Amino acid sequence: MFRCAVILISLSFLAGCAGINGAAPVSGEYVYYYQVETRKPYDEVLDELKSAIAENNFRITAHSRVGKVIRERGDKDFPDFDTIQFCNLTHARTMLKMAPEAIKYMPCNVVMYRRDGKTVVRTHLLPTDSDNPELNRFLETMNQKLKEILDFAVEE
């Protein structure tokens, strides 16, 4: 019973990460994603991703090794799926002073998985089309940092 509950919770979590939970987006908002792929080994990309996050002065606040936990619970052939959440409090403070409602974009989130022999790394980008030009410029800078982190992780 516990095993079934863990699997159901994990699948719900993955569905939410994948954006297939059926929840309607807020009117006027569209989520853009940045995705990169590589043939590098999964664990190597994961290590590089963690390194890039730290090098850019972010702190990892959570790391969910969803695939590994499901394998440990008995599904030995379940593939790797990871989510990493991270934040930089200086950037968070700056953003929240400009727009308190921007809390909904925090923390930054990256997902990783294997597909067709490749390691896929994906993150959502922050919207840059608000009525606040200062916030838009800041979020453009943040999006560039997110892209650089992912690019570093998959660099061959």
C-alpha cells in the first residue's frame, strides 16, 4: 500500500513538472521553456549542472531523485528523472522588491531525464512581458543565467 502511494505521488509530481496536470494557465501568461540535450552520461550532466548552479552563486534548495527512488522501491528498470530547485537570495530580494507577486516564479527549477539515448535538461524561463520594464530587464538577465547553467551542464 505504501509503495502504491509513493508511486502515485511521484507520478503526480512528474505530471506537474511536465505541465500535463490539466491546470489552466493564468490568463495572459505563457510559460516558455529552454531545453538542451546531450549524449553525455546522465550522472556527468547532473554533476555539471550542480557545479554550474553553484558557480553562478545559486544554492540548491531541493533535489528530488524521482527515478532513483522509484527503482529503490522495486521498479528496477525505471529510468532516471531528477528535479533540482535552486535560489539566489540576493536575486530573490531584488525581484520581490520590484514585484512581490513574482514569488510564483521561485525557486528556479530544472528537470532532467533520459530520452532516445540522450540526457535532456529543461527549465522554464521567466516571463519578460509584464507592464514593469525594470522587472522585464531583470528577468531577461535571469533567463540568460538559466540558459548558461544548462548550456554548461551539457557542454561536450
